[in-house]
Amino acid sequence: MIRRLFARLVAHLDGYLLFALGMLMLLGLVVLYSAAGEDFHFVTKQMMNLAVALGVMWVIANIPPQHLARLGLPVYIAGLLLLLGVALFGDISHGARRWLHIGVTRIQPSEIMKIAVPLMLAWYFDRHAATLRIKDFVIASLLLLVPVAFIAKQPDLGTALIVSAAGFYVLFLGGLSWRVMIGAAIAGAASMPLLWSMLHDYQRQRVLTLLDPTQDPLGSGYHIIQSTIAMGSGGLPGKGWLHGTQTHLEFLPEKHTDFILAVLGEEFGLIGNLILLTFYLLIIGRGMVIAANAPTLFGRLFAGSIVLTFFTYAFVNIGMVSGILPVVGVPLPLMSYGGTSAVTLLFGMGALMSIQTHRKLIQT
């Protein structure tokens, strides 16, 4: 009886994904303990965050994809209403309005749109699969641009970038013409002066700092300089767990959140970074297999967007910590401290598992 109960509990969990995710989270907790100054309180809180996120993943994995698709429109509308609430009544912190109080707690509605936008667009394309035309791509683009505009206005460039990427991947996988994408890229390049003038001062400073972080080594360039020092000083084997000088002498900023990769690089070296990349590649590779084998258009589009968005998370964070991309506040997936991004990411992983484990049922 216990074996049957256990089999039912894990029936819709994908073993390959679960293994890679588990190893990644374990590595994250090990590095977080050092990054938090050997304070087990942070590790305990992160374990609770991950437990909640894993619970969400399990619930979503047990929901058939056709039921997930029906959530697209209501979740998208709810997300937009919450973003409107942020714009009107949200809390202002450090010059940005991103949080909204609801009852006894507060939430960041922009995080919801990382799932709501690709879910909505995949549902929309699936409903019009037999007659997809250019007008459908125009409508889908508008459905993407509205929440991105709300988020960029807060301002939250990092989240706006992730939501834009998640929506674009659905458009791309849905068959968006290369001519349209090339034309949009040319138009975007031509409008760079206008976009530059629309950026906030601190956002422009981040781009200038990327080009030359030494122009303000104790100010805007401090993050990049210290993270690259930490990454480079680790060498091949690293300095050893809990022995990172940049980390434990408090030179490295945001070391338990956005810059946790620098802690890994300093203490575990290139070998540690390669192990991390291996886990990411296992997750991305398995996700792409699931997307390719999905029996419905909704499954292929939503799964593909989830996987490529996960890749974007990792790529942007690694790029900014390494000094090849501006600092935009994107956490390292399942490594950085925080519950909101963990729940969002494992929601997506649960959807991947649902698409994979319900595949045979849908086909028959």
C-alpha cells in the first residue's frame, strides 16, 4: 500500500529533471551558507522557500496540460489587474514601485507575468492553430507589450527583460517570420538614441559602467570589479569552501543574491562553475526534449518558452557577474537567495513535468 501511494505521489514527476534540480538546489544551499557568512538562518529560510516551491512544482505537475491551458486567460487578466494596482497603490522602495499589499502580505505582481505571459500566448496560438496569420502575431505582440510596459515603468528592467524574452520565445516557436524579426531588430537598432533618452539615469550609468567599470571603482563600477576579482582569484580548483577572501572580508556586494556566482567561482573555481553549468545544461536539454515531444501546440510553445526563459535567467546573471552584460538584477536560477524566483522557476518545471508525464494520456 505504501509503495502504491508513493508511486502515485511521484507518478507525474520527471526523474531526469528532478535529479538535476535537486543537485542544483543542494549546490545552492552549500554556496549560500558561505555567502551568508556561515549564518544557518539564511539557509533555513531558503530551505523553506525551496520546500514551498517544490510543493508548487508537484501541484502543477499533477495538473493535465489542457487544464493548465485554460488558466492562461484568467491568470493573465489577474496579473494585469495586479500590475495596475501596483501603478496606482504600490509601495515605493529605493525609487521603484514594484510591490503591492494584499491583506496580511505583499506581492510582486511582475513575477506572476513571467509565467502568465507565455501561458497566455501559448493558449492563444493553440486556439488559432488552424488559421494562424500575421494578425494573430500582432495581437500576441500587444498582449506581450502591455505588461512589459507596466513593468518597465516601475522601473524593473531585469524583470521586464525576462518577461519580454518569455513572450518572444512563444512568438518565435509559433512561427514568427525571420523577415519580421530582422526588420524589428533593424528598427530597434535605429531607435537606440530614443531608447537611450528614455532610460533612467541609473540605467544609463549601468551601461557606461559595463564599458569601463574603472571610471567609478567605488561607486557604480564596484559590483563588477569585485565580482570579477572574486571569479578570477578562484583559479581552477578554487580557494576552498568558506575560504573566499572577497566573500568573507565583505568586499563582494549582494553575495547571497545576484552575485552568488562570484562566491561559487572564488571558492570552487572553474571546476565549480563547470559543475553548475552541467546541471543547467541537463535541465535545459531535458526541457528541450520534452518540448520537442509535446503532442499539442500549446505544450510545445509553453514548454519551449519555459526552457528558453530558464536559459535566459542563467545567461543574463552569468553575463552580468562576469562583466559582459550590464547589472540588471536578475537572480541566478535556484542558486540565489529568495523565494519568489524559486516559486516561479519551479512552477515552470512543474509544467514541463505535466507536459511530459501526461503525454501518453493525451495521445490515446
